[in-house]
Amino acid sequence: MSRIEVIAAVEDSWRAFRDSFERLTTADLEARGACGDWSIKDVAGHVAAWDLALSRLVTGRDAGRALPERHVDSFNQREAGKRAGMTVGEVLTELDEARRLLREALQKAPEELFAAGSEMRRCIDSYSVFHHQEHTASIRTWIKESGRSWRGKK
């Protein structure tokens, strides 16, 4: 896949993730149980954290540091703690900003980072595309199983 195709896949998966909860109420976004004990707000903060980590890796700002996946539990716990006191609006603003920063990083990255089989391409796929898809599916399942109702049509 070319840079354009990879960026399109990242954008498509992110948009599907964001759309999966776009029409829920704030109370629904704060309700526990969407992903284990996490609320959708928590999941959104979690996705933002991984997108931000990926943008730092792509730009080389975290060169030489351990990849977050080598310490997933501690990374997730630390990042969740940072967002515990944030409002839904603050988390969603951070999620949108993380998307912007990741898109900019990918647009400026050298073409070789997008080569199939490269370490960075594996990170791009697993930290963003597959990660977004995983949480989109869990949110949709939770919405269906919990009987959450949608706000008016967008």
C-alpha cells in the first residue's frame, strides 16, 4: 500500500470508530461496561493515547524509546489515569487532536515507513487501523446489547 492508501485506511477506521458513538448521549458515553469496566469516554481516551503515541513514533520524537506495546498494561493504566478527571468534551477534543496530529505525521513521513512488512507499518496497522476496528466493534456490540438509544439523526 502506498502512503495515500495507508492514510486512507487510518482515516476510514478512525471515522468508523468516531461514528460508532457519535449519536449517543453524554450519559451513555460515561456509562461503564462498553469495554470491560471502561466507558466509551475511557475508550476514546485510550484510542487518543495510542494515536498520539503512534504520531510520536512516526515523527521520531520517541526514537529509541520502548514501543508502548512492550508495556501495554502499564501504558494503558498510566494513560487512563491521565484522563480520569477529564470531561467527555475534553476527551473528544483530545481524540480529534490526536487524529489531526497522526494524519500530519503520516503525511510528512518518509515513504519507506509505509512499506509492507516494515516495523513502522506494523505499528501503523496495529496501533491505529486494527485498534480502531477493534474498539468500533466492541462499542457497537455494547450499544446493541445494552439497549442504548440514539439521539436524533445527525
